[in-house]
Amino acid sequence: MIKVGLLPIGTFTDNFLKQVVRGLDQLMPEIALLTAEKSYPSKAKESSSGQFAATEFLEKARGFEGAKILALTDVDLYGYNEDGRRYSFLFGLAEFGGKAAVVSTFRLQAASGEKFLDRVVKEGIHELGHTLSLTHCTDAACIMSFADEVFQIDARNGFFCQRCRGILRRMNPGEAAFYRKLSEVGWTGSPRTA
């Protein structure tokens, strides 16, 4: 069974998707690139803002095989907090302790392709961390730190901090090797070459 599936929803080059998979693979073993979906979830688009509901992408991701599914989209996302307050945009969203997560590349654009890839991979790892029941971290350098500005994503060092590593190590003992890899390595910003 696939541990982590990357589900592209939108228009991405094959080369970019391969780079994202290589970047995520440094932390998430057994990642697989799923067949790209060209169509966005039918009920996702809000006509007044042109944005898409992040929860609809989570729903779509749940329908795919894999322990964890990370949807990657190129459209602008919005969502709501627990109190019903609307977030004007989201970099990503995940089911806490669940299966599905989504990252939007829409607001992660950068002058360099390397910086863009770095942001996408860091945000992907962050959202997958939420599916592993990790909360936001107060360490600004930790991959699990909260970000509502791209400079905060850039400030993440690509690693889980000591606190978050400890939580991962205490997770499901049956998946010890999986969590050990997650807790011991980080995103270096330079994906391995194939």
C-alpha cells in the first residue's frame, strides 16, 4: 500500500511534479505520484472571489488509495476556522490526524524556481505533519510553525524541531521505521537527482 500519494489537481509540468516527489521523499518514504486530475472539484469554486474551498480538495483526496494523500493544486484556496471565521486565503489545509491534505501553489510563487519548489515542499511536509497529528509549533524554524505569509514559510528550516521529533518518535510503534525517518531528516532544499 502507498504510504503517501501526491495528487496533482490542476496544471503542472511533469518535471515540477517529479521534483516535488523527490523533495517529499526525503521525509516521506514510499511516496507515489498519482495520476493527475485536470478538473477541480465541481462544488469548490466560489463565484464572488474566484477562490476554491480547500475542504472540497480534501474530499477529493480521500477517494484515492494511500495512507496519506497530499493534493497539490494551482488555484487560490480559502477555508474557515473552528469558529466559522473565513480565512481570506490558505497555503494549505489538512485533516488533523486524518488521511487528506492539500497545498495550493497559487501564493507560493517566487522569482526563482528553486525558491518556489522549496516553499511547495515545506508546505507539503507541514500539511502532512498535521495528518500525523502534529499541531502548530512555536519554534519559527520548525517545519510545523504557523505561516500566513510566505516569508514565514521561507524561515522554516525544513526540519521538525526537537519537540515535534519527540512526538513523531512516540507515534504508532508498528510504523516505527516510518516515523523514525520523519523525525531524523529534513528538507534540505536540494532534491536528490534521479
